[in-house]
Amino acid sequence: MFLCYLGSSGKAYLFKDVRNIIVSQIEIKDMTTGKHIVRDVFCKLCKSRLGWTYEMAIPEKQRYKEGQYI
């Protein structure tokens, strides 16, 4: 069972493992759940933006997202 989240373009899911991606430089973003340190995630082949990965969540309640992809 996957938990559903609200991403920047609508419904989103949190994953522990993804493949065939490249990531951007680290950015600090203010999100609806607080300040997070993230990297954008892109398709390795077509370079389309797929989502982001959480490097660090500042709010302690959001730390379960660290190291995961949305």
C-alpha cells in the first residue's frame, strides 16, 4: 500500500528506490510540510523532470522522507 501525497503537479507517491535517474544540485525549498533540502529528479534518457528526492527534512516529523523519492 502506498501513501498518497500532494506534489507540485497533483497526486504523488513516496518511493524508496528508483532507477535510471539523474539528480540536480541540492536546493533548500519551503514546501507545504516545512523547509526541506531536496534534489530534483530527472529521467536519465529523456531528461524530463519526474519529481524530487529528500536529502534532509528540517521538521522532525517529516524526517521519515529522507532518502526517498516523490
